[in-house]
Amino acid sequence: MRAHSAASRLAVASAAAAARRPRIARFSALPGAALALPRGLRAAPELVDRSCANGIPGLQDLDAIVVPEVISEAEHDAIVEEVLHKASDRAIRRFRKRRYEQDHWDSVIVGYKEIERPLPLWTAETRPVLERIYALVGNYLHAHVDAVKTPDLPWLPPHIIDLAKDGVIKAHVDSIKFSGEVVSGLSLLSTRVMRLRPARDDLEVYGDDDPCVDLTLPPRSLYILCNAARFHLAHSVEPSEASERRLSIVFRDALVEASAP
């Protein structure tokens, strides 16, 4: 998870295209590309608490959504089983054996393990589920983000984050040096609350009176952050006394170098 201050966003924008990662994948749009979401799925306004959002300029309702039950219970269990037990490649076995880390390189996460797992390594049972989510998110971006001209986007590999029961993801904005228009995540195992707050240079200093939007993320739900929620709001995963271990799979679109004129 890579963070930057809001003030530095414009300073690094010119270097963003050069930071493209080589491992990307493309997926075709879902049928009915004009739809925001595929038939049978809906964003759940009841999972997005905007009661304290006064003072957040430019944030639209469609910039931060939660889609519940985006995968079935069987699909959820298959993904969890593969990540925690079934997959046998060397990288995922090392991932399982690692202790939870307390110091992230940019001080964003405490009590976590993480790994990028390219799609070819996933099983024939779980890979189509992840491909379906990539296509869903691409379809949504095409409908709601002006900069996205096609739902057929290049994607970074799925990013697995294993957050301990007492783990915390601190307020941050994902760096534009490493990914593009969206941060989206599939929640597994337990419910946590993601809080969105206006980004600032010192992301450690927030008060109870600061405006915020809270996203409740139950297992099998998918959150999508785009536009203002992607670039101008810091997001965090809040701890609570009821917190349990949480797995998430994060989906980000890849930066692509602009074509020479």
C-alpha cells in the first residue's frame, strides 16, 4: 500500500507514466457496458454513512460505493481456502509463514502481511471470480469516470492484504506513481469500517470533528473508490473492540505510458 500527501500529487504527476509496472492484464467489459453495475448487483447506500460528510468538497455519491454480496459464499470460501491453505507455490507458502509485520515501509499499515499474486497463479475455480470483479470495476469506471474511455483497462495483479485482529490501516492516499483511477477491494472473513477523510499533508492528525464518510465492509462486499474519493480523500481501515482477522484483495488499474504525439 503506497501513500502520498495531497500536496505532492501534482508534483509527481509528470513522473507517473514512467512508473508503469510491466505485469498487467486486460479484461473485456461486462455485457451492457452502459450500466453502472451488472444486473442483479446494486450499491448499498445503507453501508455508506455520509452523516458527517459536511465540509468535503467535490465528493459525489458515486465516487465511493459498497456493493454487497458481489461473490457467493462458496466463492468466498474458495478464495479464503486458496490463500490460507490450498495454494502451494513458493511465494504464497512464504506469505503464510511470515509473522504479521508491524512496520510498513511508508508507515501506513500495522499488523499485516501482503503479497501480489498474479492471475495465472490462481486456480481454475477462483481466477474467473477475480476476472469478473476486474470487469465489473472497469465497467463501473467507464460509466462514472471521465478519464476512463474504455472499460477494457490494464490491471495490476491482485494485491492480498492479511490484516491481524488488532491490525490497522492508517489514513493514506494510494500513490499515483503506482496506480491509476481506482482503488477497489474485496472484503473477506470479517467486517471492518473504512473511513474517508480529506487528505492533508499530515495524515496523522485528524480530530473527532473532522468531516468523514464511513464505509461498512462486510465479507463478500466490494468497495470502489474513484474520482474525489480516489485522489482527494485519505482512506483508513479503523480498529474496533470487535475487530477480527480480515483478508482483502485490492484491485488497481495500471498506469499506461501516454502515446507520443
